[in-house]
Amino acid sequence: MKTSVELVESMTEAEVENLMSRLKLVQSWVDEFGRAVGVHKTPRVRIAHSCVHYGPISHTVGVPALHLVTLDLANLRLVVAHEFGHSLRRWPSLFSWTTFARMKEEVRADRAAIRLTGASIDAWETAVRAVMQIEHTDEIGSPDDALNELTLRRKCLEVSRL
Ligand SMILES: [Zn+2]
């Protein structure tokens, strides 16, 4: 995928303006999620290099330019809600080093995303797949691993709904 720097360098002024308005929109969603759960210091949103993530040390949500301009708004909102979900467990998310602990944090963030957006599990899966399609096209990880993880996360979400 194109890194944010490569993408922004190839953009027209109007495209950059569109990107900045998307960034503002995403920040407004994060602030809205913060109000919904009573969090005072909501994460700042910034443009990330190549992967969508939450950074516990800087308390920021990073979204690459490509995600901001290509994801449809419903998918983008779900993805941002997931990262905001990680911010609710700022330090546990930093210290989850084992695969099992990391997976638990993923499912917690997924649950938060579904709760905050009111989305269905199917809509959640669509959003995760849309991100996978952007991020796993070349260098990052193996698509099989990502698909296995998706299946596991979905199972956990379904069990928790019973
Ligand atoms: Zn996550």
C-alpha cells in the first residue's frame, strides 16, 4: 500500500483538503465516543504512516491517509471506534505481550466498537475486512494469519452475545 507520505505527495490541493476534513471528522467521532463513556481526555487523532493503531504512550489514534480517503464512512467509524476501545484500556493494551492477552484486548476493543457504533457483528466484520484489504496487500503480515484472527475474534464476539 501507499504510505501516507507517498499518498499526500501525490495529492492535489483539493484532495489534501478532503483528507484534512476526514481527519477532523474522525476526531469529532473520537470526542463523541469519549463523551458517551464519560472519558475526559480523549485521544488525539493523527495521520499514521501505514497501519491504523492506538498508541498508548502518546495516547493517539493513528489512521493512515489511505484509510481516511478510501474507507467508506461506516467502516471508518467502526475502525476508529475499535481504536478508541483500546484507549479505554490504555496501559493493559501496552502490556499485553502474549498472543492470548493481545487477543483478549482485540476482542474487548471490538466489543467497545460495536457498543459505541450500534453496528452488527456482520458490519464489524465488513469493516475489519476492508482494513485487511488495504493493509495486507503486500508487506504486512500474512493474509492467512489475519483471516484466522478475524474468525477467532468473531467467535468470541458471538459467544459474548449469548
Ligand atoms: Zn485492535
